[in-house]
Amino acid sequence: MTSTVPNAVEHTDEQQPPITMFGPDFPYAYDDFLAHPAGLGQVPATEHGTEVAVIGGGLSGLVAAYELMKMGLKPVVYEADQLGGRLRTVGFDGCDESLNCELGAMRFPPSSTALQHYIDLVGLHTQPFPNPLAEATPSTVVDLKGESHYAETIDDLPQVYRDVAAAWGTCLEEGADFSDMNRAMRERDVPRIREIWSRLVEELDNQTFYGFLCDSEAFRSFRHREIFGQVGFGTGGWDTDFPNSILEILRVVYTEADDHHRGIVGGSQQLPLRLWEREPEKIVHWPYGTSLKSLHADGEPRPAVTRLHRTAGNRITVTDAHGDIRTYRAAIFTAQSWMLLSKIQCDDSLFPIDHWTAIERTHYMESSKLFVPVDRPFWLDKDEDTGRDVMSMTLTDRMTRGTYLLDNGPDRPAVICLSYTWCDDSLKWLPLSANERMEVMLKSLGEIYPKVDIRKHIIGSPVTVSWENEPYFMGAFKANLPGHYRYQRRLFTHFVQDRLPEDKRGIFLAGDDISWTAGWAEGAVQTALNAVWGVMHHLGGATDPSNPGPGDVYDEIAPVELPED
């Protein structure tokens, strides 16, 4: 899922290397690891065909399963709902099937280079996503306190908005060494990244996003902080992030995770579905033409996991919703970690107690969306009096908060995301049905665009989601609170198990909530690759010396360890 955070001051120079999601906590080049001709490693031939449980059929689970299959192992995927997880693309009843909406992740930054490897691998394409004031967005309206401003670029907004953008740049520079980190990440200067980030982690682990702003002289004005929280820049307002750790925000800003977004043409769920069916060109042990789908009975994953426990020999025993019980030497858990506390009956012996504490303390953000299909991109019609677009991508302090206009071409059916909200703003919608939500949204937008009859263009019923109410998710994504760095470190580093007691090894955590950058598909991919390395190592395998994996170089680049006493 994408998170709504502010857009950093641009530091673009075509002569410089691009920014990628390389660190700052664990500066390992996952994109280079994937691209290396030696591959990700191998297991002993005696282990070929060994079954490995992969719990969760989202992007992380399917990346892990795909790579394990290529090594000659037999991944057994369990999925409680549908393949894809929060890459969930759905259509509209009664509408052309080419018309769809993204209930989960819908926009991806170019800095997600490991994710891009798989997008390219399965032959998908991307296109610019119409964020506020983005080049792909014809126009944006900022509506605050009943006053609307029309803009095609930030220069069209009142001066106070430019002042707020400048204040954010100053705040980042003075409080977080933005330029130095930007340069270090472009150059993949690992010692410099670690030097800057280690100091900031120690200084800022107990600081909220809002406290970080308040400590900056640039944001001494409450009005500036209020505008920044309600509108932001890049993907829009993010005041719901204010209670979260500033470290969460800095990770996103440093890696340009909130910049230059692109959407996947035809829908993001195609990525995990194509990985499920893909037949690798290079594969060990299995015959050519093998796919994850072909390794599963009837081409379907196993059903929901209901119990996980340890059995003799430190095996991991899995019970599913059909009552089937299977035992594995290794397992990867990629579902949201709260599932281990509620939906799945678990032995305490699965993880060390400190890891259980970290799982319990994980903080998830709520998120809701509502989409409607419309007959055409009518928002591009021109107002007779002003010559402007009759409707625009909209940021507002009204209930809708963010409204996105998704164009499929002139005179072709299109889609409007009437509302995209987070945390408390999402909870306001929770008791309402899809139609009730739509009525409130249309009323709010009617106050901003009194000349526009949106309703007459709607050609199908609304589609909505509240991720906090989804039984297998219970939230949109992890967002650490102040003081949670130590917990996140325990979860992320779990894939390196040599220092764990033998009776705590063999099950590996993965998924974007285990990553440092939850809410971003890149984190799901990176932690999947960590878990693949962990399983390979656990089964006696190794990487090629010319392409060391994340566990091989762990001691050199391990995340900073804060004192516990």
C-alpha cells in the first residue's frame, strides 16, 4: 500500500545516479542481487523437492514461493482469501470488465527497483499516476476551510502553500541532513548512509512526526503546520501520520517512495497472479514448464491456516481450514503479523518472547477508499466562465479528503476514487454502507463543484473497502509509533537465525509490515528475498560467492542496535 507522506524538496540532476529504496536501515542492493547471472543461491541436491510452507499468497508470499521453486524446493502456498493480498484489483458489476479499481496498492515509485524486476519479469507495464499537481494530472483543486484554489502547478497556489513547501525543505535539511543522505543514497555510499542514519535513529526514535515539525523554526507557525497536515505535497494530506515516528517519514522521503508514482496498466493484482502461473526459464530439479500453479493440486493454494505449532525435530506443523495437517522443515509467514495473535492458534515456542512482544506492539494504520465508474472523463470539460477543467483532482479538509480522477481515454468509461482516507478519517466511514458513503461524498464534492452533476455520469454501483475491517488484514499497513524502532529491528532481522536457539529456528517472517518501509510493495519484495535466503541457509544451501545474499553481508550492514537497558 502507498502511504501518504510529504513530498521532499526536489534535488534532481540528470547526471546523478537515481534514488532507489536502498536503505537507510539496511543498505543492501536487492536489485543487483536479483539481476546477477549467478542467481540467488542453491540448496544441496538432497534437499530438492523439499516442501516449504508459504503462508500468505500476497506479493511477498508469491515472490518467496517463486524463488524457492526456482531453487528446486516445493513451496506450498496457503491463502485465506485470494491471491494478491493488498494488490487487489476489482471490477464493477455490470460494467465493461476492462474498467477496474485498485482497493489496495495503486501507485508505485520508480525507486522500487526490486519490485520493478518482477513487473518486468511478468511483462507488465506502468503509466504515470495522477497525484496532486503531478505532470500526469491536468489540474488540482485544494479546498480548505471552504475556500478553493485551482492549480496546474504549485506556482498557481497562493504564496502560503509555497511557503509551507519551503518550510518542509528547510525542516528536512536542518533536522535530518537531507542533502547529505540524498547524495549518499544516490552513490550507494554505505558507510556514509550508516553514519548519518545511526545518529538520527538514536536522536529521533522517540520523536513523532508532529514533534519533529514543531522543533523546526521553519514550522513555528501553527497555520503552516495545519496546511501541511491537510494538504501536504506529492500524494496529498497526511496529518493522520502526525502521531507516527518521524523515522517512518524520513525513510520514505529519503528513498523518494512518495515521488513520481506510476500505476500498473490493467491493475496491480496481475503481478502476483502472473507470478503464480509463470514458468521460469531457469529452474532446478523441476521439469521445464513447472509453475507454482502446477505444483498445487487443482492449481489452487491451500486454504487458510488455523494453527501453527512446533513438533519434534524443530519442525513447523501447519493445520489448515480443511483440517489437513502437514509438517515442514521450514516455513515463511507473510500475512499481517496480527494474524498470529488472533486468527491463527500459535504455540508460544514459534518465536522468542521478544519477537512476540514486537508482533503485539505492531501499529497498523486504517485506510478506506470508494470508487465509482463514470461514462467518460467529464472532468476535462471546460467551464464556460473560467476556461478551467470543470472538476479536478481534489485535496480537501472535508470528509472525502482526497479525490482522484482516473482517465482511460477520451469518451471512454472512466473511474473516480471519490475518497481516499487514513486513520481517524477512515474510521468515520466504517459504519456506513457503500451507498451511504457515496451520498456523503457526493454532497461534499457538490459543495466544492456546485456546477457539476457528478451523479448523472455514474454508470454502476460504488465499490468500497475499509482495510481495518478486512478479517485477514485488520489494517492497511504497519506504521511505527515513537519508541518502536527496537521492535521493528527484531522483526526485520528475524531472517538471520544463527544466533537464535535451535528450537526457535525454521519459521521466517516476511511481508511489508516486517520491512522498514511498510505500505510499499518494495518492502514486501525485499523481505521475501530475505526469507528465501533464510530458508536456503536453514536447509544447508548457499549463495554464489560472486553474489552474496542479504544474510551473507548482514554483519557488515546490520541495522543499528539501540541499547535495551
